[in-house]
Amino acid sequence: MNKHDHLVKLRAQLEKAGKPKAQLELQFAELESPVFNPAGRYLLNMFSELSSTRQNGMNGPGPITYLEMKAYSDLADCDIEPWEVEVIKLLDSAFMEELQKIISKEN
């Protein structure tokens, strides 16, 4: 059994145990992720790392901020190009939209 199959089984077990679906969606988002060109994988990795810096508010996780991207760029010693910032913001917008759909379904 590969990693993906183990994660699918674990997710099903946690769902049966009553873990909130929104939390499961966030934790197991990689199971539904589309296949990307390997050349762009670094952008997904960057998005994932930045996503872990999200601030949580009363309405749940907030969007990735420019300040967080700047700090990441400085700390990782990598220059994020303007077009890469745009891609990360687009990924973040899609993430936030999907998250809101999940939260709306639960309420």
C-alpha cells in the first residue's frame, strides 16, 4: 500500500471518529491536489510553506499576506519574482474560496 492509500484510509477513520470535515479537508488537501508540471512544483512548495503561516481569526484562517511573503523571501534567502507573487496570490484565493465553501456546508 502506498502513502496515498494510507492517507485515504486514515482520513476515512478520522471522519468516522467524528473529526470536523473542515479540519480534515485542510489536513488532507494533498489527496485532491491536481497533477502539476514538475517545473512549477517549487511554487506549490512555497505556497504550502506560506500557507502554514496563516493567521487565524474569528472567521477562520486568513489569506497569505504580502508581509508574510516578504518575510519568507528574506528568511529563505530567495527573491520572489512579481509573477511568482501573483501565482501565490491566485493559489491563495482559490484555497480561501474552497475553504469558505467547506465552512458554509458545515454551518
